[in-house]
Amino acid sequence: MAKREWKAEDFMRLASGYWPTVALQAGVQTGLLGELVKGPAPAADLASRLGLDPDAAQRLAQALVPLGVLQKDGEAFALHPDLVPFLDPDSPKSMVNYVLHLADMVTSWAQLAQCVQTGRPVEREELSDSKESPGRAHFYLAMRDIARLQAPGMAARLGLRAGQSLLDLGGGPGVYAHTFADETPGLAAAVFDLPGAEEAFRQEAALHARGGEVGFIQGDYRKDPLGGPYEVIWISQVLHGDGYEGCQKLIAKAAEALAPGGALWVQEFYVGPEAPKHPWPALFSLNMLINTPEGRSYTIDEVCGFMTQAGLSACVYEGATKQGGPAALVKGVKP
């Protein structure tokens, strides 16, 4: 591997890297970028429509031009055409809630040094699971945005087939379960999650051919039975929110709910030598330090250890979910 050579400009760019991020988030939070989905407009017009300060709106729009987010023709600003689907709230490719979820965490990330000193997350009022909580809504819909990029084509990779039963454990809006069902006629799929996820689940169901056939089971997987037995259990981006003991208990509970010969698939941001060579998993582990008492990114060996302790066999690393992406798959089988 070639040794990186640092220049002062590179270091300065990294040190100020949050500026472009927060500018993008402000463009979404103020509605400026969403308004430009409708078509080009001068900043003064955008400010008038959205109740923004005209000079500040001009500055924000101008700052997004060299970042490639906006283009300018005379006085009018326009979205880069490639970004329109991502910034249109009504697009199936929308990433608006993903941006809003990240914006919700900016204040907490600013306290990372304190978290490293104490080993404890940022102190905050506990996030409610109610439908009225904007932060919770952004979280569920952000998970939807990410899953929509990952799920297509995954059913074949998992070897799903008609007649199997599948549980999407902690699946939120159920993008994976719905997509798996669409791609596998005859698959019996259900999502298990907290009640606050159901509204987003119903909205997602309306977009899928077999949406009405996928079930939603309200429950807390830490306390409630999972049902079953299932031929396949899919756990995507759940383990990183808990500590070692919590992960051991969850994997054991999932293993118990599997039918003999059933498969447990765990998609995570893995760290370690076998994991995808991507900066995101290690940074995501810091995100868990900031936001959870015990959460972290795990190694593949650690997750396989959870599976072995739960009585599963043939724990195999199945590689990155998408080539070049940060997430990866591990599979265990119940004897």
C-alpha cells in the first residue's frame, strides 16, 4: 500500500471537513434544497418563499456551488441533476431523512473529546419512541433511506426461496423484508420492532408489490418472545447499538427462534482485518460511543463468537454487502 503524503492544504481540508457537511444539512433543514427540486430560482425568491434572511440564503446557496451541490446560471441557482432524486422528499431514492438524522447528531459529535475522556456517551434527554418525536422519525426514515440502497438483489444472495419464513429483526420500516418478499414470491416475511416503527413500515408497504403480505410484530426484542420457528432471521445494523452482553443475549434469542437448518444473517459495519477497507465502520464506532452506553462496531470474530456461543455452526464471513461499501455480512446456521 502506497504511503500517504500529507500537505498542509490536505490537513486543513480534513480539519474543516464539517463545514461542507453542515452547509448541506442547513440546505435541507431550511427547505432551500427541497424548494430547488421544483426548479431553478434566485436566492431572493427562495428566501421569500421559505421565510429566510435574503442575504443569508444567498450566502448558503453560493457556498453549495463549489461543493457541486448547486449550479448557478445568472442569478438563478439549480440543483445538480444527479442530486435531485436524493433531495426530493417524495422520491424512492430520497436521502433527505438521512441528512436530517445526521444533522440531529451534530451537537453530540461536537462533544466527542469529552466522551473519549470519560468513556461515556453524551448526556441528553432520552429519545422518545413516540410518533411525535422528530429525532425518532428522522432515525427510522434514515434507516429506510440506507436500506433502499442495500436491499435490491439481496434475496438471491441470501438464497431465499418460496415457502420459507423470514423475520426481519429490528427492521424498522421493513425495507429489507418488503424487498425480499417482492423478489421471492411465496416467502413469508415479517418485521419485529417497537410500536413507533409501524407508521414508517406501513408507508413503505404501500410502495411494494407484496407490501400487504408482510407482517409487523410489535415488540421489544430485549423482553418479548420472537415467535417462530423461522427458516431465516435477518439482523441488520442492530448489534452496534448494544454491548457484548446484550449482543450475546440477542443472538442467543435469535438462534432459539430459528428452525433446525435455519440461517441467521447479520449485516453490520465490521472493523478488523477481514472487514471492508472503508473508514466508516471505525468512525461509526465513535458514533456509538457518543450516542449509546455500550454500543460499538464489532469485529467479524466477535460476531461469530456470539453465534458459536448460541449454538450456531458454520459461521462464515460473506463479504461486503455492496462492493466498495462499508457494510458486510456474516452468516451462521443452526444445526
